[in-house]
Amino acid sequence: MLKFLRKYQKWMLVIFAGALMVAFLIPQAVSQFAPNPAKTVLATTYDGEPITRAQVQRVSADVQMLRQLRIESLPLLPVLPSTGSERDDALAWIMIQRAAERNGLGASQQEAFNLIGTVLGLQDFDSLDARAKEINASAGYLLEIGRQYLVAEQYRQLVSGIEYNLPEDDEESKSPGVRRVVAMMKASQVVQQLTQNPQQFMQMAMMQGTTPEQLLERILVNEGFVEKIQGHERFSETELRYALQRQFAEIDLTVVVLDAEARLDTTVVDDAYIQGIFERFADDEPGTGEPYGLGYREPDKVQLEAIRIPIDAVREVVAKAITPEDVRSYYNDNRGSFIDLTPPAEGEAPNTGPAKLTMELRDQIRLTLTELRANELAQKIAQQARLRLNEDARGLPDEGAYKKLPDDFKPTALPILASEIESEHGIVPEIITVDDFVSSQDIIDASAFTQAWLSKMPNATVKLPDQQFGFMMDVPVPQTVLGGRAGLFLSDVPAFAPQGRQPIRLADYLTATQAFLTPEEQEQATAALQVGLPGEYLRDATGSTYVFRITKAQPARPATDLTPIADQVREDALKIKAYEELVAEEAALLKRAAEQSIEKLMPNADAKNTLTGLTRGSMNQRFAAMIEGVSSTRPILQQAFQVTDDLIASGGFDQASEADRLFAVELAGDYKLALVRIDTFRPMTRAAYKEQASNSESLMLATNLGATEVPEPPLSFDSLQRYTGFKWAEGFGPDEEGEGEDTGE
């Protein structure tokens, strides 16, 4: 045996080496020549042009980046696919780009920068490069997806039949899509600037003898924004005539409203029915459960406590520290604010200099200084108190914007903090405890009650310096008596009150509590409210400040206990049962109306509700005659015009019988059934059409009509499939995947 091995040793080594080569190299060769999953063809378009898995994954990332940029929030640019499937969104985007390419559509780099720069608020390409790095992208990539978006927008314009007439002197942009974006963004900025101070804006409108809405529209028209946004859109004569006809045609109706609540005395519900209603709406927010607007879901709730620094006590401390030198210094620094209002003697020139520093003016300045310094001190104490309570968590690890509190975490008791404030500043704070669980709505309701209570108090006033202008003003006494829970609930958050804008109230602030947020929302949180640690300090209408913290948080959850709301649920169940019984009689009621005339169905023959001069559409909906007890006439109008359209299409409205002009409208939200007869229909006249056809509002109306009433939108997945010759590859489809394939969804 050994002799045999020695004799054939060299050959055996060659064979062994060859075997090793086969073992190591063959698998690599197999993997090299095996199909690449990224190159798997999922579908084809024009002339069999493939769509691969790699393309879908790459384009899916493009669409996600466009969404991350919030580009779809720009007005009038509804292009990004939204099929509900990440894969199908990418496929739709690929089909749009290929269809646009075959139609010769494109966009330049400058156009792409105009769009991306508008979205990100950038001025030049250098700033684009810096911003791109912040979001882990490149400037070239952002420009490319911006170009894709513009191409898709142009394709939408093409297939929607909308043409654009761009003036030659328009240098803001060479792209209609970008031109609209720029105009809308500038218009939005104007609106924000005008409405930063609602009271001032309303006063401006009153001085000009108009409403705030009309004033805003006038400003936008004068600035040219309306023309830039709408004026370059063209519509076919047919489209515009149809849109205006729907808007300005008039219709007369006879409406009989039958109220289910009139049957409550004879309606019977058992415990099982009540339990069923409770379970049906247990997980709906109040006011959202369809179709009745019911909901018993328990909202987010908190228990909280606060320490209040009363402004009166702060004023008392501050007033003692104001010296005559302080008064003189303030007078010298603000001479221009003190106008001498003393009437000049006969024959003398009017006074032009500052008022003399009389004893009366000294007292007024002392009051002003007291108020200014009291507000500064109250704010300082509140900020110090908040920092003191935050010391409880010093050294604890962070979890995003929050602190990781141990289970045995014990925050500083508020009486200890109150004692420290009294010792340092000579001010006795008030401690407020809200032991019962309250929701934001509970706080809003309590605030509304407090405001109503205050409004009924005597209208006596006290003179206080106005914070904005500095001079003395009469302030109603009720604003000086808020305290305790009422003051806390009516307070707002100065840290979240941008200059000139409406401040955030406590009720809104509480919704940012960590326990109420999803993990994704917590990562983006800026308020960072959590149980056990103080929130931003608060300020009420009197100038008193508060430092509060949530002691317990109870996230929203479906209602599980019927007992506390049993009376409410039983009342709702009775209304629903009565309404269901009324609707069950609908066919019989319509038959009676056709046989005996609709007027005989009225509970009171003299109470004839006839709607006249009603106009079609949302813009003029406000001119429709209201029906007593019906929250909105829209459902009635919509169905009335639909029936009229059908009658005209089937031979003419004038030839229709009374029975054909009868219909019923179920108004579940009102627990009512409306029986309606169309009496007359008056289409828009030719003269009225000519008058309205050139109106910019008419163009906007036609735009909305085309966007909302096309049976199948041109950018729908089905439309794109047909237009691009889209075909699924074998083993793929809308409801099936290739065996063992990972779709990436």
C-alpha cells in the first residue's frame, strides 16, 4: 500500500489540487453567472422596455425623499403617487417619467433649483449643497428629483388638458409649475404677515368698510398673485360652461323635514341595544363616529399641580424698591412719550414739548415702572423655579428630548419650592393641585365657563400700563381677579408665542405630553413634556406666572365602562332607534307624497319650507336658504341637482312627472329625513355666462371641477398602465408576487 502511494504521489497531488480548485472556484463561477435579483424584471412598458427591481428600489427612494422634503404640501401640485403601496408608487412614478419622455417633456437645472430652493428656502446653489449634506444627500441628487417632479407636473398639465400662457416678461421662472409655486409661496407669506395680529387686521378691514376675507382677496388681487396663480390657465368652452352652470343655476324646492326626535316618547330601547350603541362608538373620538357624529373614546387626560406667583404680590414688592431717581431717569429716557396736553393760553402757540414732570405724572410713571418691573420679576421667578425643579433630574440619562426617570423618582415637593421663593423674594406663592383627571377639552370647557362668568361681573375698571404702548389704559376688573385653577386653565405658554401671533394655551400644550406621543413623534418633540418634570412656565391674563408639572398621565383609550355615561348613551340610543324607524318608512312616505302631494306629509300644513334662488356649488353655498333644524343644505342641494341632471338627460326636466321629481335625503347627523320635490329649475342665462366667463374665480372653479369630478384621474395607476402599455412580468401582479421574491414593501 505504501509502495503504491509513493509511486503515484505526484499524480495524487495533482488530482487533489484540482479538486480544491473545483471546490473553491466552481461556486464563485456559479454565483457569477447566476441571475442577479436586482435585475429581476417586474414589468415592462413601451415596446417591452423593462422595469427592474433595482429601478423600483431606486425610484421608491426618490419618491420618499420628495415626501420628506414635503414638496407635496406646495399648493396646486398634486402629483406624487399615493396608491397605498410603496412598490406601486414607484411603478407609477416610473410610468409618469417614461410617458413624459415620449411626449418630449423636460426641465432645466435652473427650473429644478427654483423648485427645490423654494421648498427649502434657499437662495443659491452653494446653500443647496450645504443643506443637502444636512439630510444625507447631494445637491445633484436633489436637483434630479426636483427635475423629475417638474416633468411629472408638466405631464399632469398635458393629460389634464390645461394649457399655460406664460408672459414673455416673466423672469421669476421659465416653468409654469414653478411659477405657480413661487406665486403661491409669496401669497402665503403675505397672508401670514397680514394675519399675525388678527385684531389689527380686522380693524383695518372695518376702516375700509369691508370684511377681512374681502380685504385679503383685494390685496392678493392687487399684488398680482391671483393672476399669476390662475390667469395663465385655459379651459375649453365646454368645461367652463359646465362649471359655471353648476355654480349659478337656480332651483326651487319644497322640503318637508321629518324629525326622529319627535318620536322619542314612543321609542323603546332595551339594555342590549344600548350596550350595542356603546360598543359601536366606544373607540370613536367624540363628534367623529359615522354617521351620527358620536364617540365615547376617553381622551388623553392628566393630573397636574402648579405653583403660582401672584402678580399683585410681585407688584407690592417691586413698588417698595422704586426710588425718585428711578422715576426721573425713566422720564428723561422717554421724554418723547410724554406729550404736554395742557391747552395753550389765548394767543400762545400750541405746546410742542414734553409734559412737565408734575406729581401726577410722577405717580403715573411710578405705576408704569411698577408694572414693567413686576412682569420682569414674575417671569424671572418662574424661570428660576422651573430650573430648580429641573434639578431633580440632573445627571439622569437622556432619551431624545426626555429624561429617563427611575421608577422611584421623587420630585421636589412644591411647598419646599414655595418656601424658597418666599425666602428669596418676599413673595408668598400659591400652590394649585388638580387631583381629578382632566382632558384638554375639560380645560377648554372650564376656560369657557370662566370667561362667561367673568363677562357677567361688574364692568368696573382699573388703570394699568399697556404692555405694548406703555401708556395707561382702563382694564376690566375681572382680568385682575383670576387665580387658582381658573387662572391656570386660562394661561398660555410664552415660550411658544411667536411675535405677534396667537400664543399656545395650556390645553394645547398638554397634548405634547410624552405619554401621548408615538415613538416617532417623541423623536421629533420640541416641547418635551413628561410626568414628574416641569413644563415651560405659563402666564395668565393678569400677568401672574405659573410653573406646573404633570403628576399622572392617562393616554387615550376606548371606553370600557358604560356606567359613567349611561344616561348619555341611552339618549343617543333612543335617537338612533327613532331615526332608524323613520328611515325604514322612507319608501312608503315617498309613495304617499306621489299619490297625495308632498304638502300633506307636513306636520303643519302652514309651515311650508320652500327653498328659492338656491345656487349650485360650494362657492355660493352661503346664499342658499337655510332650513330650520337642518345643519347643512348641501346634501339636499347635491341630490337635487343630480336628480335634475338625470331628468334632463332622460328627456327633459319639463316633461318629468311630480313623482319623478320627488326624492328623500337621509340626514343622520341631524336625526332627520328630508322629503324633497323639485319645483322649478332655471339654468344660467347666456348673458350671465358672458359676464362670469372672464372672472378669475370662474377659472379657479373650473380648475377644481376638473380635479375633483373626472371619473378616473389621468394619473391613476390604471390610466398610467393603459397609456404606457404596462404589463406585469410572469409571476408578478397586483395581487401576487414571484416565488421567494422580496418586494421591498
